[in-house]
Amino acid sequence: MPTSLSLSLRRLWTLDKFAYSLRVFLAFSGALLLSWALADIGLVIPLFLGIIASALSETDDSWQGRLQALAVTLLCFATASLVVRWLFPWPWLFALALGGATFVLIMLGAIGQRYATIASGTLILSLYTMITIEHHGGVPQQDDWSQTLLILSGAAWYGAISVVWCALFSRQPVKQSMARLYRELGKYLILKSTLFEPLRGVDVEAQRLALARQNGQVVEAMNQAKEMLFRRIEGQHGSSKLNRYLRIYFIAQDIHERASSSHYPYAQLTEAFFHHDVLFRCQRLLDQQGQACKRLGKALLLNRPFEHDQSELALADLRASIEHLRAMRNPAWRELMHPLAALADNLATLEGQLASADNPDTDDAPGDVSLFDRSPGSIKDAWERIRLNLTVASPTFRHAIRLPIALLAGYGLLHLIHPTQGFWILLTTLFVCRPNFAATRRFLTQRIAGTVLGLVVGWASITLFPHPLLQTLIAVAAGVTFFAMRERHYVIATAAITLLVLCSFNQVGDGFDLIWPRLFDTLIGALIAGVAVFFILPDWQGRRLHREAASALTASRRYLEEILQQYQSGKQDDLAYRLARRNAHNADAALSTMLANLLQEPEHYRRRDADEGFRFLVSSHTLLGYLSALGAHRHRLEDAGADRLLGVAQRVADYLGQLADCLARREAMGDGEALRAALTQELEFEPQVPEEGEEERYSPLRTQLQLLVRQLAPLTEAANRLVVSDEPSTAAAPAAPTR
């Protein structure tokens, strides 16, 4: 029994939200104990509000970085609270400051995610300050700063817990992010294995689309892991633990490149080897390697070794199957045997990477272990990022215009109809109004459903448990639930925060009187947010689809050029190569996300855009798979004909650049067929004829270039179909700023 309890606690500790929820629990409990010790339960509300705002502003960092972020956060919180108190009695000045401050804070988010998080938390705390002033009569007392100080004290209390926690357990988030990365990689490999299933009539395009979406999840997990590592490894390169996780991260990068590689059109492989077991062996190996990645993620969390003997056996079976096919000497398979062998070699290397990930300390250290810093290097750099987004083509700028207008509309309506607890209107608008229609629509419906659920549960709680002690304990539990669920189950999170509000405010007044105002204010605030995102500079995804597609092609072109440099100088996983590879996958993931958002928009505004966009995504993701295979097999070329192959590859890169330029200008590309035919003809030369009894030499570069050239036709067709649509909803817009 003790062993079972210990294992359960250990598994609980591995959950990424457990530590976050535990910190919130400690903060809420401390505030509650202080209120009981001072015999003033009314302290709970401002302390809780400060804790919530501070927890929402928390950024992942080392403890030194988190301490600096806390100082900036508290400074922003104090400034916002003071401004709200000073201007609250003068509605016109208050409205002017509300609109201006909201615009400035949203634009600060263009600098980076850390700044966006702190800015969002500052806006939330400003509204919390308004709510506490309204709750105490609507007029701030000149000499009474207690409520403001209590809110700031709650924020500082949670911040102190966060800094100490990070100092004690700084590597736990890194470990969790690595586990998530390998879990997503496992899902990707398992999904990739379905492409090798020897079945006719399978919708390969749908499979590739699902694969592209899962690739987005892998890229997101990889970006998160990289940022966590980067924030902790600065100045600590001597830390053996961090260096170990850094090697595990680089191994994941290599596994991802090999997992996303495509060595031959799978339909042709299925047709040629339908009656043989080689494709089944490929499928089983990839599936077992995916399962091994998942087990590796769990092993990292639990500090245990992991087993991948099943994938080792599957690799041996695949090699035996290929040898059997080679011994049959079927002339019809001559063109396919070398790519099939290259695929096996790629999976064998992937298997070796899995083995080394279990004990990365035994491997030689990679030559270049630097990570790219995406944060601004100076105030000038930060201002340049903001300046580039000061255009109507920027989604950040559109949101920075839209949200202040929505908040001002709610503030004006509040003074027009004088609703009870009217500042909940502004709070709902702030939480619901998102940068795009799809996110706003999702949060709008979930916010309303969660509020209704929370009000019902809150009414039952304060009815069935009238004792103040029980209600405060319920409020603490609800607060912890909110932070545990807010990213994955927003309905439950909204219900929990509504329950916290009812139980907390019931300690200093009548919680029943808050039920109907809270419901009506939520409906009004959600309606304002919905109207704002629909009518005020709406950011319909179809308007930017061609530019996002152009960005994906541009990133693929740069990735190809970096690969070609590696073929000239030799394989080296330096920062330039890794950055080009990451940017290509980031662009692919961004296009996939945009299309998912596009599907949530009204039919009138998306029309054909979604169908054409998904066709392009499938083609561009296939192209990225061929590029990944090129990268997986890169090495210095010494054979005859190398210069000629590299010249063809450069012309393919130039073609991708021209196609990207046409997409960005929203123009169809012409005269591409002759160039593609010329490239195909150039790749048909035989660099060296094998002598009798000698095995035919195989060039992965040549084979992959042939696949790339073949892919240019469907890619060009998909790009042209993307730009010929003449619906008003997809009219050309100014070029978006880049960073």
C-alpha cells in the first residue's frame, strides 16, 4: 500500500498542471489563513483577485528571470491600480485612459510572449481594481488604500511563492516539456505509419492532412521545450543536468527530421509491393518507434530506463524483408529498391537516436549547442518589433484597435443602464474578445456555458453549505480548479471561477444578489466581444491565406538552401541549419493553424478558401517531407555529377522563391511547365554506368530532387488555385509585417 501511494504521488508530480495548481493552492490557503488570523474574512476578495492576476501573468523562466519579471509585473500592477483609483470619479478621463492603456498594452505583446502575458495580466488587474471599488460603493475613498494594497499584496504573495518554487524545482518544467515533446513525436510516428498500410483505395490526402496537423503539435511542443531550455541554460552551460536535457532536445530534433522524411510516393510503393510484407514491416517499425517515443516520455518523467526492444526486432524484420526482395531480382522493382533501402537506413538511424536518448551522456557532445534567442536584444529592437506591427495588416494592431473599442462600448453601456456589478461586462469582454473570429467564437460559447454552470453550482453551494468556513474552502478549491483546467477545459474553468466569485462575495454580502447580474453582465460582455470581432477590422483568415502560404514556401526554400550548403561542406548541425529547419516546420504549422481557424469562420467569408488552402497544405507538407529526407541523408558530395545535381537543386530553390513571390503578390505563376520539364530532363542523366557484377550506385540527393521536381507541378497548381479566387472576402491586403 505505501508503495502504491508513493507511485501515485510520483505520477501526480509528473503532471504539468499539478505544480501550477499546488502553487495557487498555497497562495489561496495563505490568504485564507491571514483572513482568519485577523478575523476579517473581507480580506479574502482583494487578496484572491491579486493572486489570480499574478498567476495569470506568470511566465516560465529561471528563478532569476522570474524575479525580474515579477518586479516588472508588480510595477505595472501598481501603476494600473493607481491610475484606476485616480481617474475612477471622472468617467470621460477614465474612458480615455482605458482606451489608450489597452492599445499600448496590446501592442507591447508584439515584442514577445512574455510581454503579452504581463500586459494581459495588467489589464485583468485593472478591471479587478474597478470591481473592488464598485463593490465598496463605487467611489474610492481618498485616504483608504487598503483594497489596492491588498490586491497588490495578493499578487506579490503569489509571485514570491512562484520565485521560490522555481528556485527549488527549476528543472521539473523542462522535464515535463521534454516528455510532452516525445509524446507528440510518438503520435506523429504512429500516424505516419498508417501511410505504409498496404491498402488500396485509402484517402492518402486525408492521411497527409492529419499528419500535417499533428506536425503542428510536434512543432509547438518543440518550441516550448526550446524556450524552457534557453531560459535556464543561459550562464549555466556547466550544469550537467541541463546539458543532458539539451542533448535530449537535439536528439528529438533529429528524430523529427527523420520522422517527417518522405523517400518515395507511398501510392507507388503500395502498388509495387502490395503482395509482399515489406510495407507492413515499415508500418510496424514506425508504429513501434512511436510507442517507444511515448514510453521514453514517461521514462523521462519517472527517471526510469525505457525499453525499445520491440522496435529493434521490427527493424531486423524489415531488413530481412528487404534482403528477400533484393534476392528476387525483379526488374520492375529496380527503381524502388534503393529508396526502400534508404528508408530502412533512415529508420535504423532513428532507432539509434531512440537508443541514445535513453542515455544521452554516453554520446559525443554536438558541435554547436547554441540556441536562437527570439527575445529582443535591446529597447531599439523591441521598438522595431512594435513599429513593424503598426499597420492594419497586422493581427496584433487590429486587436489593439478592436479591444479598446469593445471595452469602451461596455463602459459606456455600463454608465447608460447602470447595471448591478456592471464591471463584469468589461471583464467578460476582455476574456472573450480574441485576435481572431475562431478563438472569439470558441471562448464566447464556452464562457457563457461555464458561467451558467458555475452559477447553478454556486447557488447550490451557498444554499446547502451556509457556513462561511465551508464556503471559503469551496472558493479555494474552485480557484485551484480554474488554473488546472483553464487551458484544456475552459467551460469547467469558467464555472470554477464563477463559483469562487459567488462563494467569496457571499462572505461580505449576499451572494444570491450576484447571480442574475453576473449572468446578464456575462451575456452583454460576450455580445459586445462577438460584435466587435465581427465588425471592427475583422481578421478573416482567408485574407491572409495567400501570404501565409507564401511564407511556408519561402521557409522551405531557405531550408533547401541550407541543406545544399551541407552537401557542399559536410553534415553539421549548426545553428543556421537548425534554425532554417525549425522555421520551415513553424511555417507549416502556422499554415495548418490558420486553416483550422478558417473552418470556424462563417461560410460566407471562407467559401472556397478552406478547400483550396487544405489542398495547398497537403502539397507543401509533402514538399517538406522530401526536404526532410534530403536533410536526413546530407553529407559532403565527392562523386561525379555532384555540381550538376547541386545546380539543379539551386534552380528548384529559385523556383520555390518565384512561386512564393507570386503568392505574396496574389498572382498566378506562368511558364512553369517548361522549367519543370527541363529540370526533370537534367535529372535523367546517368553519372556512372555500373560494370557487370557491380552494384548500381545510389544517390539520395538525385532521387529526392526527382521527387521535389515532381512535386512542383501539384504545388504550383495548388498555389494558382489559391490566388485565382476573386471573392470579396479574399481581396488582397497589405503585406503583413515580419519578424
